[in-house]
Amino acid sequence: MDDSKCPRNFLCNFEKSRDLPDALVEICTFCSKKVIYRKGKKGRTDNKKYLRDHIRSTVQPFGKTAKLFKKIYGEKILQEFLMRTKGKKTKAQMQADWEEMRSDFRKRFRLQQIYR
């Protein structure tokens, strides 16, 4: 039972319709399919089913879901994304910059401790 298959598009694009105390109701913007996610005693939905049905929202352009991303959004969207992120730093570069800045602060602090 995979509710994310869409007869009009490859995968459904669900948007929240109603958020009730005991259920969450969502409707596909392409085919108007209605899906109801029941909430448990703590007021939370079944995360596994929710993520399976919202694969369109969770795919990434890199890694294991890259092929599915290309199939859903196309190659053109991926190229636009790459062009937008071309000049930005990666996580590894930001972490290296942070470590360098942190070590500079520690050196300054040690020097200030000596002269006091």
C-alpha cells in the first residue's frame, strides 16, 4: 500500500488540508488524492508511513536518492542547483574555518592570560 504513487504525475505532492487532534489529512495537488494519517496517544503520526508517502519532499540531489531526484525534478533543476551553490563553502570547509578561528581565539586568550 504505497499512497505516494500518483496517476497524473510520477509521485504525489501532498499538502496539509486539516490537522485534527486524532488525525492529519493531506491532499495531493496533482490528483486530489486524500490521505489520512492517524495519530497515536501522544498526538504523533506514523513517521515511517509519512516519510514513505512524502518521498518527493525528502529526496536529495546527492547520495542514495540522486537518481530519484533526477527522475522527479529533472536534470535542469539539478544544474540550476549546482550553479547556485557553486561559490558556497562545503561543510568540511566551514568546519576547517571554524577550527582555525577557534584556535586563533585560544592563542589570543593565552597571550592575554600571560600579560595579566
